[in-house]
Amino acid sequence: MTDSVRAKTRKDRIMDAALHIFAEKGFQNATITEISKEAGVSEATIYEYFGTKEDLLFAIPEKVSNQTYDESSKILPYIKGVEGKLRAILLSYFKLYQSNPHYSALVLLQLMSNKRFRETPAHAAIRRSAHRLLDCIREGIADGTFKKDADAYLIRSMLMGTIEHLFIQWHMQGRPKQEKSIMEMLDPFIEIVLDGIRAKKEEPRFTLYLKNEDARAMARFLEGKEDAQRKMSKGALKLPQTKKPH
């Protein structure tokens, strides 16, 4: 094993241990000593890589967000249609938050309310993913998939806000096993939103221009047709009478 691979592995172990402890105990209550023991490294090694405990905290979402973004970037070009891409982007959020509950707890319950976090490369990495969702919605508006007057920012806020709310509630309730999983709520939720923003395809229409005499002739023709239909209806109601046998 080369020095670079060994160093990378050690750094990853530190971040994995920190993610677990930060999510379980909270940033303020977690200590570098606990993290070093779980990662199997010295405290000096942690400070060598990250400088401060807060730097370590911010490094975690930067790494995870960039990895998730890169992975989905390999898939999205092969998905046809704006709606398909939108579903794939939202699915990546769902899978990340549910498969890595320590990460979703850290980001949603602790970091989003941290003002300093919003000034870090980690937050920029998260914004990049959110901006891709915004671009997808804008593409749908531009190509006529979605309504021309749709507000891309509002739609993104509605989608992301609902996802974040579901997972915050999930964490606040102790991550219970529900009758319907959060993942099962994804498609119905997306369909509700898409049904409201899809562009309605108008049925083809035509306008008939007639001269006065042609219009009168057509009116007489339609009236005659209606009279014939009424007579046929009356005739159908009169059933033939049959004579009783003697």
C-alpha cells in the first residue's frame, strides 16, 4: 500500500468516525478524543488533516455531496426527458438521506442552521446539487414540458422543502419503521407536483367562415336533421301491438 492510499484511507476513517459521533452526540458534545479512538488514529493526526473540529465537521458534507453529485452525473445523461431527470435527481436525495441517516441527521438537524456553514465549500457543494434540480425545472419550462408561467424557484423549494421536512420528522421521531416507507411516498408526491406544472396540450381547433346564405342553408339542414331524429325517436317508442290468440 502506497503512502497516498494509506493517507487517504486514514482520512476517510476519521471522517466516518466523526460523522457517526457528530450525528449521535451533536457537534458541541463530541470530542476529538472520541473521534480519534473510533477512527483508530491519534488526535494529532486529526488536527494534521483538518486543523479544527469545525473544519472536520464541514469537510463531511463537502465530501458526501461531491461524491453523490459525481455519481448521479454519470447516470443523468442517459435518462430521456425532463420528468425522468427530475425524478432521478430527487431519488438520489431520497436514497442518500435514507441510506445514510447519520449524514441526513447531521445536515438537516445541525448544519442547516449554522451560519458559518453557509460560507463554506461544503455548502457550495450542496448548492451545486440544488442548482442542478433548478436547471432541470428551467429546461422543462423552456422545452414546453412545464407551463411557461411556472416559477422554477418555487417548484424547487416545494420539492426540496417537502423532502427535507419528511426526513426531519423521521429523525425527530427516532427513525421509526413506518407502514409506508418514505421512499414509497416519492412517486405519488412527485406526480402531484408534476400534475400541477405540466403544460396542458390544447386540442386542435378550427374556425369555419360562412357567407350569410350558406349559414342559413346549414341552419335549415341541421333543423331538418333534428326533426328527423325526433320522428325516429317517437316511432321507436310505439311498440307494435300483437293480437292475443283465441
